[in-house]
Amino acid sequence: MAHKKIGIMTTGGDCSGLNTVIQRIVDACRRNKWDIIGIQDGTDGLYSNPTKTVDLTNDAFQFASSHLAGSILSNGHAWATNFESSARAGKLNTFNKRLQKSIKELQLDAMVLIGGNGSLSLAYLYPEIYSGLQLVCIPKTIDMDVPLTDKTIGFDTAVQQLVSYCDQLLLTARSHHRWFIVQTMGRDCGNLALSAGVAVAADAILIPEIKFDIENLVKHIKQSKRDYGIIMVSEGISIRGHSGKPAEMISRALNTANIPNRTAFPEHIQRAGDTTASDRILAAGFADTAIKAIENNETNVMTVLQNGEYKTISLSDFFNAGKQQKDPNIIGAMTSNAYVEPDNVLLQIASDSGIYIGEKRK
Ligand code: F6P
């Protein structure tokens, strides 16, 4: 097998499972006798002078800690020299050129980019950055909003984190006969709230993709056989005429109806937690697929899981399959997003289980 020099980096928000992917890729490179370099801090590390790298070839990668959340390579500052702030300052071209130069200097044959739909969209939109090497992407995000893949790294662990969190809340909820309105992450995609809500048998699940009626929600809670429970609310929902955090909006409505309640914000705990078995298996599948793609000289592709099958698709297929929306931070750039579709089996299961999921699909 031809010798290769591989770069690997994690970009966008962190999540559990990144270290498992890195570990599996590093192991495969060692088996193939390929060199592997870790880029620290994602694109910020490529932008830095000198480029922030770590040689993973002989590094004693901590296999025993590869189940821990975060990324040993770091994801970069949310506020520093990243794409968004460069774009805001009108310096995107300079930024991209610098990345291109760094990659060239590293003399890489392939780059494994582990990122969410923002990073993948940018990789598709600015292919010149990675020209001259094979670009193989691996989708990760707790939001599960990447088109054309049934799973993304980190989602399952985030659901598990929410389940553990709600299990704890339910104990105190029961003691005080009160409801907890749990606001999940997920941006404008309801997958995280939907899965966690079904898993904990929430009494209501509110997601951005489905309109809901606050009076019907109140009625549903009042008719519940219990006087405590979980109302799972995705951070992306909105109610006309109300501002502030969605969980607080719901709380005010419940207060008006004299339903005792508290709000709860698990926040970044959703991106932490030991990687679940399911995320580790996904990491193994994606890493194996990425390595095969490199062996086969593929480029501008991403790994996906579709109906139980691991394979690669082109970044162009990924980008065109989703709902393209303007990137709020990069003028002229779009991101491609997936959402909870009306035929999502969990909606039916939730509804059949007596969970209030709203009124009308948007
Ligand atoms: O995209 C992942 C995510 O965790 C979203 O669910 C959330 O809205 C956002 O990132 C939070 O970003 P930050 O960590 O920058 O606050």
C-alpha cells in the first residue's frame, strides 16, 4: 500500500465521540504505516503561525481515555480567528489563503475533517482550501442536522446525557408535585429533544418543526394522570408574542394556569459524558469508511450511515440534499441542514404514547 501522510482535525462545536474517531483513525494509520498529524484547534490551528500540529504517528495515544468527551485536538476558539470572525472582518479570502498555504506546507496526502454541517458546508463551498489533497469528512454533531446520514457522532451520547439528567430531575419533581421544563440544545432542529423526550417518556415534546398551541399544552398537562413530569423543549421553538428563553416562555404559561413548575437548562452537559457504545460503534464505522476512502483515492466526500450501511457520499450530494439557509455569519455563504421530517417514526411513537407533540407540522 502506498505511503500516505494524513492530517486530522476537529472543527465546530465539540461533542462526545470525537476522541474515539481520532483514536480509530490513528490506529488504522499505524497499521498502514502511514504518518498522521493532528491539527490542533481546527482551522484556527491551521491559521496560526507556526501551524499548530502534533505528530500522532508515534504518540502514545491514550487509548484508555478515548471514550472521554471533548477533543484531544481541540476545536478552536469560538471567538478567535475562525471563519466567521474573518468573514465579519471582510478577511475571508486572506484567511482561506492562509489555510491553503499551511496545508501545502504540511505536505499532506489527505485530511480527515471531523465537523458538523457548518464545517462540512464550508468545506464544500471553499474547495480551494483543500485542493491538492484528499478531503474526507466525518459528520459529528449533537444536533443531528446533517443531511443524508442516519447518525452523527455525539448525538447518541447527548441523548443519554439528557436521559440521565431527566432521571435525576424526576426524583425531585415527584417530591414536590411539580413539572420540569427541560430546554435542550439542537439549534433549529428538533432531533435531540425528540429522541430524549421519547426516551424519558416526557409528557410533552416541543420542537421547531411542529407548531404547538400553548392552551392545548396546558390542557394536556392538566389532564395528566401525574402531577409531575418532564416537558422537553427544543431551544429552537418560538411562540408568537413571547421573547426570551423558550423554557421560560412555557413556564410563564404554566404559572398562569397554576401548574407548579421549574425550568432546567442542561446546556453544555449535553456535549459531555462518556461516549456511549452506540457512538463508539459509529466512530469505528466512520473511521473504517474514511480510511478505505483514502486508500481508494476518494476526495471531497463524507462518511454516512444509511439504512445500516456505512459508505461515502460526495460533499456536493450532502450540500444539495439539505435545506440550504444563509449562514448568519458569513456573507454569501449557505449551510445545508436536515430537520425532523413529518414521517419520522419517533413522532408517531410519541403521539401513540400519549405525548403532546404539538398540532400541525410546519
Ligand atoms: O451545534 C451544537 C450546539 O451545541 C447547539 O446545539 C447549540 O445551540 C450551540 O452549539 C451552542 O454553541 P456554543 O457552545 O457556542 O454556545
